[in-house]
Amino acid sequence: MRRAIVIPDQHFSIGTSHDEKAVKVVLEAIDFIKPDIFINLGDVGEWSSVSGHRYKRRKRPPLEHQLPEIDAEILAVNKQIDRFDKALDKVKCNTRHILAGNHDEWLDAFVEENPYLPQYTFRNACKWDERGYEYRVYNEVLTIGKLSFIHGAYCGVNHAKKHLDAYGTNIMYGHVHDVARHSATRLLDGNISSWAMGCLKDMSAENNTWLKGRLHNWNHAFGIVTFFDNGNFQVEVVDIVKGKASVWGNIIKG
């Protein structure tokens, strides 16, 4: 039997794009649970410095003006990743996976425009290979036992059903920032489910002005998955409410 902790979108950046209390809950949970496997579902960074939205309506500035901001954001994101690595090192969790998200892919798009700057790809900028993570590009599937993981491919009110219909297997993902589950029974495979795992980002209106006042259905959460030797598994979705979570009868505070 092996146990994994799964974390959804963090959106680290300069300042507080993430929710610090939610992140602290996960760090404390790592210390408490002592997982064998750690899975990051991506959108590790906000990456506003290379945002695909920021420069839709205006031209990117010259590189000499853009690079200092990118460097500062890369430094800030790496410092946050260091916190997770320190917690994982402490409990000797050496099997680590990173699944790049759509925000993370913005760094790769920047390098496509500037191919002489390969050090700015998401993989290189966050030093995933040096950190000992198994790296997967945006929406490349990771499968452990009978459960698969991706960053997330679909949005909309029925995203959980859409993921299950499209992939046709047990699948866990982030991307949409809310918590959801959809299940179905297949003639040959029996019951299969999809799980959307929420987020760890700051959900306030002040730090999400792009919503223009619209309400959202986001949730702070993370996952605990127990894998059995026959490939079967058990999923626990842990809600984080106002910086607190309950894990196996214990209250964890961020």
C-alpha cells in the first residue's frame, strides 16, 4: 500500500496570489500523513509576467523591460516550491510528480517566441529535474494503479462529467478551482469516477479582478489517495475551510 498527497492549482507569484493559510494546511498535512507520493496538478505559478491574457490587447514590452519582472516571478515561485520540497524531504517522500498547467505553459510560449532563452521554460525555470520530480507537459496523463491524473482539459458546469466521458477512466484534475465528482458504471469496467480537486489560490475579489465582480464556486482543497497493491485506490477530498481542515479526526490549522 502507498499513499499520495495531491495538490491542485497554487498560482504562486510575487505577493499573495496563493492562499497562505491553505498552503500551510497542506504543508502540515504532509508532515502528519507522511505520503509516499506527491502529485502537483499544475498551475504552480500565476505567471502574470508572461500572461497569455495580459498581452492579448497590447504589445509585449521589449525584453529588457520584461525579463526583470519574469526573473522576479520565477524567484518567488521557486521559493514557494522550496517550502513543499523541504516538507517532503522531512518525511522522506521521494516520489514526486509535476503536471504542467495552462498557466505554466505560458512560460513555454514565451520561449517559443524567444528560442534563445531556453532557461525560461517552465521545466527549466522551476528546476523540476534538479528537484527530482517526474515531469509531464500540459495535460499529459499520469497513471498510478487504476487512477489517472491530468491538469484539466475542460471547464463549464458539467466539467466533471466531460472529463469522465472524454477519458473513460478514473481521473483526477485541477484547473477549474472547484470541487466536484462525477461517477458512471461501465459494462466491463464497473464504476469509474472523475474528481475535480479545487485550488490553493487566493479566492478574494481583490486578487481576481479579471472576474469583474462575478461570483465563483471555487474551493480550497487537496487530496489523499491510498493505492492498494492490486491497483485499486481510495480517494479522500479534504476541504480547507477558513484555513482549517480535518484529516482522520485531527484538525490541521494553516
